[in-house]
Amino acid sequence: MEITFDGRRVLVTGAARGIGRAIVAGFCARGAEVHAADLLGDGLQTLATEVDCPPGGSLTIHTADLADSSAVARLADDLGPRPIDILVHAAGGVRGQSHQPVESVADADWSAIMDANVTSAFKLVRAVVPGMKRAGGGRIVIISSGAGLGVSLTGIQAYATAKAAEIGLTRQLASELGPFAITVNSVAPGFMPTSPDYVRQWESYGPERRRQIIEGIALKRLGEPADIAHAVMFLASPYAGYITGQTISVRGSP
């Protein structure tokens, strides 16, 4: 099975590092016109110099706070009138936070994580769907987390809630947008230390706890960003045209 995206316009958020970066590289390598968006402008500049697109593919970077409605509107303007064929929302994370007892969580801390994850997903979908409808179809893939299917290793209440909300949003949007030939699916990664927040979390466990986590994974290794990118590209491809409203757990275990 060979998957290509020649001539397809793809918007990837959370693109500067980790999972988002791998998704950008995967689509670029397969001929897509990729637009990479992130709040981390320096990271995007590095991405632009390090990811090579073959002839036919391209990469354009956009610095934006995707939880800000006006920033999303400016991004939509920058993208121009041609519809986005594929939206991959990988932005989010824990925003530098760590676990606190629930009675100690400030409103601002809760809102920061909800906004960065699920609110930004909603605002981006709202921005790209009109073009997809005009074009007669599209693909939306939201990167959720195993934390949304169970309990988060981070212990951060807002993060677990936001990821569960993304999965609920995926189902609801799939039902609404199916009549327009727009599929909406989610990929739920297991834990992987792909950003400074998650590297700190991984290192905090110590050697024995890290060994236990890996031993608890059926494939006996942590996931890598490319593992997630491969699942995303399948869901964005014609081979997944009859799959919608689903969350694929990519964690190396049943």
C-alpha cells in the first residue's frame, strides 16, 4: 500500500517539534503542500531549514496562538481562498504544568490547558470546514492521547479532561460533517518524551519506574513520533475513506 498526497493542501498544528514535526515531514515526503502552524516561531524556523520536501511538495510556516480566535482568522487569511484538504491538529500539551492537588489548581492553569488543546481544535475546525464543504470533502485528524481514554500519567486534571473532550469532539464532528464527505478521526498516542515537558516527566520517574513502564508495553519500547505520523497519514488517505468518528490508540499495546 503506497500513500501519496500529491496536490493536497495540509495544515498541521503543533508542528514545531515532536509528533507535529514528524507529521509535517511525513506529508512533505509524500508530495503534499504542507502548512505548519505553531506558537513556537523559533521552532518553526528550525523546522523549515531541516525538513526537505521533494519536487511537488512544499512547506510554509505560520506562527500563531491557535487558542486565539483572531490569530486563527489571520491564519485562515494567510492560507488564502483555496481549501485545506487535510487538517491535523497536534497542538496542545500540558503548557509547562505539573500535577497539583485539585484544590490547588488555579482557574488560569485549567483554562490554559483546555484552550491549548480542545478549544484550539474547535476553532481550527470551524475555520477550515467551510472550504472543505465547498470542495466536496476533506479529512480532519485530531491528536488526542491515551490520557483521554483512561487516566493521565501526568496527573494533570485539565490535560486528561481536554484529551477526553477532543475524543468527544471527534465523534460529534464526524456525525455532523459526514454528509459533506468530511471524515473526522483521532489518534491517541501513548506516552512518549517528545517535548521538554514530557522529557522532564520521563526523567522524574527514575530508572526503575521507566523500566516498569516499558515492560508494561506489549512491544517493549516507547512510541516514536513517526509511529503517530504513520497512523495520521493512513487516516488522511483514500484508504480510510469509510472510517470516521474513530479514535485509534497508538501505544504499542492492546
